[in-house]
Amino acid sequence: MSSLVVFNDIYKSDAFKKGVSVINKQLKKHELRVDIKFLKDKEDEHGLKGKFAWAVSVFPAFYERRLNNEPSS
């Protein structure tokens, strides 16, 4: 499941993107991570023209290791 985060300012959108990496460092010890995807391709479909939209999901960190076939620690 993902949530939608929308900004009307490119600077706020960029700060959000940078902030997610900081959040992920803090969540690592809890074996969680935040995944974001920019919705540029779907801006007209969602009525977001002129906006900066992100799909945001939270996953267990081990889910990423399984996708990459990495051994769990």
C-alpha cells in the first residue's frame, strides 16, 4: 500500500526526496525503509498537473534483501 504526497513547490519536493534518505538511515535499526516513486508520468491521470507528487510506501528492510537475493544478517 502506498500513500500520495503532493507538493506545489519544487524546492519542497527536493527536500522531501533528500529527507527520505535521512529517515531511512534512522529506520535501518528497526529493519524498515521508506520507498518513494515520483509520479511524473501519471500527473495528468491524477489531476496533478503543475504539482510534484510522490507515492510513498514503508517496507520491512529484509524485503529488499530478498529481492536482491542477499543473505539476511
